[in-house]
Amino acid sequence: MSCAVSFWRPSAATLAAVVALLLLGGAATAAPPTLQLTQVGQGFSNPVYVTSTSADPPAIYVVEQGGRVWRVVNGVTDPLPFLNISSKVHFAGELGLFSIAFSPTYASDHFVYAYYINRKVRVTVSRFKVSGTSAKETTLLTVQSRYHDHNGGQLAFGPDGKLYAATGDGGGSGDPLHSGQTPKSKLGKLLRAAGPTFKTWQIAGFGFRNPWRLSFDSSNGDLYIGEVGQVNREEIDYRTAADLPTPANYGWNRYEGTADYDPSTAINPPTSSTPLVFPVQEYDHTNGDCAVIGGYVYRGSAMPDEVGRYFYADLCTGTVWSMAAGGGDNRVEAVTVNFPVSFGTDSVGELYVVSSGDGKVYRLSE
């Protein structure tokens, strides 16, 4: 994409209206229900993610950044790791194992997909065939990480059955290599691959800085992305399941949220084949917030007043918010978490949150 100084942008009036609707701290909404955090796992070292598989309904699986995955049932952690790839993982700072995704047919194929930074400091997506305490790896994707940060980190299967991977811009303040807006780069992208091999990756979205967490609504397949900002704005991006086939431009580094960031970065006029997508929710750093932790639309039964609401949080303050599915009716929830790094769900849709502050995993309920 050209780096010419001419570019399309929405009018000032349009942006002002969007910002007024999106920035937190606006009109108060009804008081949220009182939520409870119930500890369901503890003693983890640098936990970063929690997930589940319908093939093992009682269990949750907790991912440690150092490369181990633990199976937990009713608060009890198995004595040996479910998966241990620590010998393959470069664990330091913003490097490590970030997430796993169970195959939708895990009960029969025993495939687990992992997103991690390898020993050569490359973003790596691999498939592991798990058998007892061993796991055979097939590498599906590697991308060179430039500055050892902004590595994204989420894997998830979409409603189309494809495997999605969210990569960051590779680091450096302000995306100095303009990876997010460079079509040939796999950095700063939402990538997807179709089975059965999952080795041919296509761009499903671009213009990202650090999309740390994404999820698909289990009810309708809509996509939510928590995009960590640079210095001013944190954002939640949204695409309907019907829109997913069309790649979209999410704006970085021309925009940070709805705000100008680098006006020298050109964005060609959006078209029906590559629309420019602004966030459905954003917030600034004035209250000590620093990094958005994207979550999930709640579809369980333990919080009946929260069904259909999308949960997310901030790493530094531990504030938890929810909004109506698709955006709007944003509110602060009556619960905080000690340095939350991820949300997750179990096989029946209950919501969990991982605390890096105390090495524990909690389940949310009313």
C-alpha cells in the first residue's frame, strides 16, 4: 500500500460523534449486578490463558507463558502437565506460549493448536497430536518477530471452521516498519487458514498493533478483538459473522482507536472489499488503565443478568467492563481482578479470568 501523504479519513464531525459514543466515562448506566470471583485454580507460574474442550467437559486448561498447559478439574490440577513445550518456547518479557486451541474434533483426532514464540524469536503456530504425556508437533506458520514485543497471541476456530491467528505489528513504538498497513507482511494481521492442513494462511484483517485476545460469540459467530493501544487508546473491534469473509482494515498505525496517530501513513479509500473498521468501544489511560484484555460474550447460566454481554478488562487497574453484544450499553462491572491477562470459557459457556498478579484462575458468577 502506498505511503503517499494523501489519504481518506472520516469527517471531523463523524469522528467526534464516534468518540462521544465510545469513550468511557459517559452517561451512567443502570447499576450492574454484584459479581463473585470463585477461585478454581492456583499456584500457576505466569498463567496467560484458560480454555476448554467439549471432549472433556469437567476440565479447564490453564496455559503458562513458559510453555506448560495444565488440566484442572474442580479446582484440582493434574500432577503432570497436559502439554509441555517449554523446550521449544522462548520465554522472556513479551515472549512465550500465549494460547492454545483444541480441535473441534479433538475427541477423535487429539489435535491441539498452539501460538508461541520459538527459540529463534519467531511467532509460531503449531499443531500437536497429544498422546498421553507425549505430543508430536507439526509447524503450520512462522513469522519473524522484529522487536520482541507486540506479538499478538490468540488462536481460535471461527464459525467457518477455519483457524484464526492474531499477530501484532512486531514491536517498536508506533510500528516503525508500518507492518500493520503492509499487505505483504504477516505482522499486524488477523490470519486464517482452512483445514485439513491449516498451512495456507490468508489475511482476514490488517492494521493491528497488538491484538492480544480475540473471541467468537458462541451463539452467532461474531468476532471481537481486544486491540492493545500505544499511548492513548485501548479498543474493542467487532465484525459480524456475515462480514468475516471480507478482509477489513482496522486502522493502525494511521489511527489509534478513532484518534489520529500517524497522519503520514496512507490509508487508501475504503471499499466494499476492504472496509475501514473503527472500534465499537475504546477508552483512554487517564484512570491508570494501560492495556485492554479482550474477553468473551457471556452465554452461560451462572450470570443470568449478564447473558449476551461482552466482557473485557484492563491489565493495570483490573477494572472489568461489559457491553451489549455488538457494542453499546457499556458499564463498569462490580468486580476487579489482580492484573488480569485473559478471559476464557468452559464447555458450557461459563466465564473465567486469569490473574497474573496472584497466579490464580477465577470463575465469574452472580
